[in-house]
Amino acid sequence: MSTNEYSYLRCDHCGEIYDKNEIHNYCPKDNQPLVAHYNLDGPLSKDSLKNRPATMWRYHELLPIEKEENQVSLGEGFTPLLTLSKLESTYNQSQLLLKDESGNPTGSFKARGISMAVSKAKEHGIKAMCIPTAGNAGSALSAYCAKAGIKAHIFMPEETPKTFQLDCEIMGANVTKVKGNIADAAGMMRSKNDGSWFDVSTLQEPFRLEGKKTMGYEIAEQLQWELPDVILYPTGGGTGLIGIWKAFLEMKALQWIDHIPTRMVAVQGDGCNPVITSFHNEMDHVPKHDNPAPTIANGLRVPKPFGDRLIMKTLYESNGTAISISDQEIKEGMQEFAKTEGLFISPEGSAVWAAYKKLKQTHWIKDNESVVLLNTGSVYKYIENLYS
């Protein structure tokens, strides 16, 4: 294994530098996320990727795990980038692609971030971890902690589909069900944590972001290092949106690409859309959305993302946009996608599809552009929602 290029952690807001060898959650000075930085001036070449395993660990020099034996992996990453040929034709789109994360371990993109966070926890000697979850992150933490021999404490809303609850329980996690939404679950978790559990809430530790950014490296590599014009991303906590953009910036610094044409799109449900409100008001942060409505897309119901400033920065830097979708549009989109492409996508993936159609109709997306849609997880865990 060649040299790891991980250098330090930095608060993106105040600029404070933190020692990578110490355990950190977030910047205590301003309660903002810490971001891992790397030595990107070295001789690392994209040609070195050839013949490496088809997992996210193929980019190990640009990931924060210092020793290979600390990698806690279930084979996550290098998911397919599928050409949607029939929908391309129907909507007159030059290139329309789906990055399908449903085949990851535990059925979602959360496997990437949690694999990285648990690997780093193992490297730091952490014995117990905790998380509030709307479903998929809890499933992932339970599985990777089981693999690593670390105790997992999961807090989830009572209305979380039972498949997710079973997923966590069967992996040996300690599961607490909470009245309310994910913010209520987070509040309960903090009241129970005496400091002995390492909190891996979204962007309240630095390493889930590093796992999620591998989606950006994969999209670039799968497109022969020609980035798409538009990426649409279902945005709850926003880690994937921020991570893909971080990967593109790192690749540019590495001179693996010479420019970034991509406009990033944040997609939310219309019953909980604080990012959309902030974007249209040209704000640099996201106020809390009070009384978020229930939705079949559990992962989008995040009233106040912790990494709100990084989400907004990504949208503005990329000349992107933000758009909200109704549950009815999600259901209709799932049917259209399934009947046309033979793909039964998750509610979050369908929200992205509905957003694409709206942006195409208003000509924000042009006919001659290349577009990547993200399907972040397997629909089969949501069957309970879809029948209700």
C-alpha cells in the first residue's frame, strides 16, 4: 500500500487546523464541520488506479485511514453508472446516467461514509459509536460496527420502516425508537450519551464525508475523467453533495482534470425543504424547518442539516440550484422509471428524477448536456412506506 496523503483536519468556517492524530468531532469554536485535507502536490497519478480492486478503497491515498489493517470493509463502492437510453430518447437528453448506489452493502450509499467512519474509529481505538438515523445510516453503522467489534447505539424515529429496525437489531446494535423525527432522535441520543460513545451524526465527525466523496472519484473515472454538466442529488444531511464536489476540487488540484463544468443540484421534499428556502433567499446557512411533514422519502426529512454552510457553498460555487418535489411526484416518477428503464428506484432517487424533469422543462438543463442522477439506496427497504 503506497503512502497515505492525509495531512490534517481544518474547520472550513474559521480555518482552525486540528491534529489528525487526535480524536475530533467538529470545531468547538463555531460548531462547524471539520474537513480532512491531503497533500495533493505529490506524484500520485490516475494511471496508478488501473488493476485496483473495484471498491472505494482503490483511492486509498486520498482517504484518511493510515494503516490498511484498519480498513473495515464489506465491499462498498464502485457502483454502476448506468446509461438511461430510453429516457434519454424520450426527454431528448444528450447523456442521461444513473449512479446506482442500491447495490452497496446494507443497500445504500451510507455504506461508504460509515465504512470510513468506523475504520477511523478502529484506528483511534474507539469502542462504542452512536447515531440518529432515518434508516439507512443506522443499518450501515450496525453492520460495520459488527464487523469491527465496536458497539453501536442507534436512535431512530418510531415511524422508521420496520426493515431498518430489524436490520439494526439483527446486527446486534442497541436500538432506541423515538417519537418524532430525526432531530428528536438526535436529542434523545445526546441526552443518553455520557461521553463514552463516539457520535457519528452527519458531518459532526470528519470521516463520513471522505467515504461519500468517493462517489465523485468514481463518476469521473467511469466517464474517462470528463465530468458531467449536471449532478442531481437527494439532499437530507447533504454529505454526498458536499463530498462529490470536494472530490472534484481534489482531482483538479491533482491535475487529474483541468476544469469542473458540473452544476450541483440539491433535491428535497416539499414538506421539509430548508435548503431550497435558503438558496432562493441567497443565504449562506440554513435555518431550521419547523414541523417537517412525513414523507415516503425518509432520508430527505432533515429539518436542519449540520453541514448547512458547506451545502450552500457547494451550490453557489458550482453555479447549481435547489428544488423541491412532492410525494405524489415521487410516486409517479418511480412508476415511470420502472416502466421505462426496468429500474425500481428509491423514493429519494425518484425525487431526483422528478427534479430533472422540472429543470429540463424550464431549460435550466439543456438538451446537449450530460446529466447524472443519484439513486442513493435500495427501494426494497421502503416497501412499507409505499403500501401505506
